[in-house]
Amino acid sequence: MTAGIDTPDRRGRTGLDRVGRDVTGNDDVRVRNVELLSSDWYVLRKTTFDQRHRDGRWTTETRETYDRGNGATVLLYDVERRTVLLTRQFRFPAYVNGHPDGMLLETAAGLLDDDDPVTAVRREAEEETGHRVGELTHVFDVFMSPGSVTEQLHCYAGPYDAGTRTDDGGGLAEEGEDIEVVELGFDEALARIGTAIMDAKTILLLQWAALSGPFAH
């Protein structure tokens, strides 16, 4: 008996080796086998599939996929003051891969869990920044690392001001979060892309805000 397959894993899931076996959208891909490698919290699978290439050849390929669920993020902005509200928190994967201190500036974000994207992004914004988001603009949905990570990220933007603040934010201590709320001038945030701001979702939303969003005019 294997946790996550025959018996529930610690998140109560079974049948995790069945995901991906029944996909039918691409006639050039035929899934042969799915092996569950880990389901400690997120899910790591090894999938073997046959793929027909553009020259007609069929080959057998193997890929590992990391499934952490889907997520949502929101860029909070104040047009009148020309500012954005970001978060700063420690990210161990970035730290271990060469970031000087692992402290990344980001838009508020989190996993959907069992919520729809709008509900999830409102929840995360309030938990992390202390602001209750009203109006939301759906900007786009993106795959952030499609070579290995299944996550689709739903990206939003919404206004904030003194009236939307409910508390100091900071995240949930019981989940190990220690989040600093950081307000930046929008032009300063753009100028810091690639240096102080290295998070992909944040860069995408800042550039959208400059090109066709609230700061485009």
C-alpha cells in the first residue's frame, strides 16, 4: 500500500498516479505510464509517453513534473500617488541558487487550495499586505516554469489606498510566514527590475502596468 496511491497521503489524497493518464488534447502524445515519486506535501511524478515529432518519428520520452497546485497573484497600485504595494520575504530556493540573501520583492500571491482564483487572491492580499482588495482586473494566466512545474498562475491587479487597509499584514505566522509590506514608487519599481526585483510574476505585472495597465497614460 502506497500513500497517495492506495491510501491517503498527509493531505488526504489518493490516486495521484492517475493524473495525466487520460489527457487527449494532443494526438501526437500518448501517455504510457505515470509513476508517483513523492507526495510529502506537493506531488512529484515521472511520466513516460510516446511523442510523434514533426518529421513523423515516434520516440519514447520521460519527464518529471512537480505539482504544487495552481496559484494567484495581484499587483496592488495607487494611481493618484503613483505607487505599488509589494511584499518582501525569504525564499530559500532563490537563496540556495545564488540570490545574496534570499529576500525577494514580490506581488502578493499564494496557492488556490480549494478556492477559485479571485477568492484566493483576495485572501492572500489581505493576509500578506493587510489590504482588502475591492475591484480586480484579470490581467492574464501564465505557466511560470512549464519545463517541469505544472502550476498555472492567475494574475490580477487592483487599486489600494488608506481606506482598503484592515491591518498590518505580514502573512500567517502558523505557516512560517514573515512578510514585510513594501510600498514603492512605480517608477522606482520599474527601475529595480533585474536587480532588487527578480521575481518573474512581479516583473510581468509591473511591465503590464506600464504598457497597458493603470500607469500606461
